[in-house]
Amino acid sequence: MQEMNSKTKLYRLMALFGNLALLSWVALWQLSLSPHPHISSTTLAIVWAIPLLLPLPGILTGKPYTHAWANFVLMLYFLHAFTILYVDDGERWLAAVELVLTTIAFFGNILYARARGSELGLKLKRLSKVEKEEKARFESE
């Protein structure tokens, strides 16, 4: 596999830190910092961790596409953090930490996917080019 340049390595470390720290934070939050009074804290921690575990194998191996689509999963945590910031004074600081970690993971994933994808020659075509190709293929049939 092709060697990563130093900037790509930095983005990878940022993405790894953000994703792993967010996973740890969510588990810690649900298990001990602010456990739910009526639901098993272990069950809640597992439920909140599962979406972050789905892309984890690809993130750990450094797959650019996995880093890119993992950001869709992070939208759940953005939404959760903003909601808690708005509605719950008691957990506001917990949500602020979640928001910071989610932001680090989000930008780390974007920057790494773009840099590593470029290094590996993975490139998405521009939408206008795809549309022209599809139009030409459709008209030739």
C-alpha cells in the first residue's frame, strides 16, 4: 500500500482520536457520568455505542470510503449534542464535550478521506460529467 504523507497522517490521527474518544465518551456518559434513572445504563451505553462501532473496523484500517460514510453516523451525535445543549441545563457540559468530539471526528474523517483518496487515486467524478455520460448512454440506447 502507498505511503501516507505527513498531512494525511495528521488527519488520520485526528479522525482516530475523534471517533475513539467519542465512542469512549458516550459509553462513559451513559454508564457513570449521568446514568438514566429508569433504564439500564449498560443497555443505554450499548445502544449509543452501536452506531459508532459499525464503521470502526474500516476506520481502524484507514479506508477512505469508510471515513467518508462514517460522517453520516456522526450526524446522530451532532443532533443529540445540540438537542441536549438546548433543553437540558444539567447535562449541558456533557453535550458540549460530545459536540467537540463529534466535530473533531467529522473534520478528521473528511480531511483524511479527501487526502488519502487523492493519494490512492480515488476520485469522484463531477456531477455534470456524470450527467453528460448518463445522457449520452441513454440517448445511444
